[in-house]
Amino acid sequence: MEIMHEPKERKYRQLQRLGQDLKIPTFEAFLELEVRDGNGRITHHHRQRSHSWVRNAYNHMFSQLAGKNGNDTTFGAGKLSIKDTGATLRNASTPIGQSNADIDGTSYGYRGPAGNDTWGIQVGSGTNAESFEDYQLQTKIANGVGAGQMSYIEQDSHVIAYNAGIKLLSNTQIRYFNNNSGGSVNVNEVALVVNQPQGGSVYGKWMQSRDKLAATITVPNTGQLRVTYTIQLTYPA
């Protein structure tokens, strides 16, 4: 099932075409969730646009494109810095995210290791509306097998694909969550959290995107949730 709103979809497609024509970078993101019960039967599946990029992501992009250090000592409008998931301000005398670390692996970047709920794709039970100032999930579902918890599996390797016909480059990221808590677990929010420098050697985990789901998704006991993020960029025609 796809949750797409046709009036907005027309605008997205128009934006994609305009970006190609005007040679302005336009990127898109999609979020897909699939739930299977303990017998492997699919109990829920939907795909939607992910459009809830937060201030951290905008500051990261601007810092890289402008070649400007993320060295502001405050966080907010007009300031170039990062707020990590622990609410700590991160700034340094180098661009945000600048490092020589391997971000395709499971030490830095988006690929959270097994049993690690501090970065990579995260899920939560919070129901607050999305906010541009979000820097963490409202109520993160912790890694574990206790009540209300799920086991975070190592995030899959990046999958890069290129559609030469429409000049579209895409990156797919997948993470699985196993529910062995003894009861159902409700998911209402999903986040993408990167483990990368805020400049130089100042490392931290900072949220790039938080999506509030349109409806609660229930993962049954002994069931599994698969979350897929696809980020894509259309290149000039």
C-alpha cells in the first residue's frame, strides 16, 4: 500500500522536472515499513514520502555546499551548528560532517550496528507532530527484549542504483527490528540518525529526519519490522 496524496504528488513531479530543467539539485526521500508476524505473514505494509528533514539536515547540507565551518556557539535560525540526540550543541572549526572516516561501514555514518539503538534508523512510540526543530525521537523504542522494546539488527549495507533513463541516483538503507518482548509494540515515529563529526574530531549522533506516521503500526510479539529509507537525487537532463 502506498500512502501518497495525489495533489502533492503532482507538485513533487513538477519539482523534479523543474530541477532537471533549471539544473538545480532536487532530492527526494521515501519511507517503507513492513511488519511480519511470527509465522512470516505480512500484517502491514506501506510506503510513503519522507519529507520531515530537520534543522540539523539543512545545516549539514549548507555547511557542505557552502564550504563553511559549523562553528556557531548557539543553535537556531541563522546559526550553523548541530544539536545531537542528547541535546548537546555541537560546533567546530571545520564543516559539519567533515571527516576521513568510512561512513559506508558500521563505525560511522548511518549503519547502526546490531544491538545499538543510538544511531542509524530508529523507531519510536511518540505521537507528537513533526517539528523542524526536532533533534531526537519523542519516545525512542529501546533495544532489548523487555516490555515495549525491540532488538535492533545491524543495518544493511547501502544499495546504490542508477536509472540512466531519467538520470536518477538512489541509495536504499534497510534495518530490521525483532520483537521478543512478550507483547505487542506500537510504532508511531521513525528517524534517521547519523554518527558523524559535527566538524573535526567532535563526534556525536545527530538526527537528520523524523517522520510521524499517519497511523500506529503494531508489531506483534515474535514479529519483525523492516524499515527502508530510499534517498534519491535527479541529475540535470
